[in-house]
Amino acid sequence: MADRLATVGGAVAAHTAIAVLNHPMGPGVFNVGQPELPNADILDAVVGSGITLHQFVGK
């Protein structure tokens, strides 16, 4: 179970970093889900990397 959570966490972290590089933002602390981040792009990239979501609420 822990390996699956680590895989998802790594995919989210990697695709969030790529999204931040491709969509420059001002200084500050941001959390995934905030409107300043390209959340739909991050989610699509995570799913595109092979992560299977059984349920997601919020897109």
C-alpha cells in the first residue's frame, strides 16, 4: 500500500513542478487545488502518467 501512495505522491509532485515551470507565478506558497495553479493540467498529466483514479471530485 505504501508503495502505491508513494507512486501517486511522486507523480503529483513531479507534474506540479513541471506545471509551475510552465506557468510562472509570483512569489509565495501555493497548495495543489488553489485557483492560481493549473490544477486540471496537473491532474491530466498525473492520469497520463499511468495513475488510475477510481474517483475524483473537484475537476
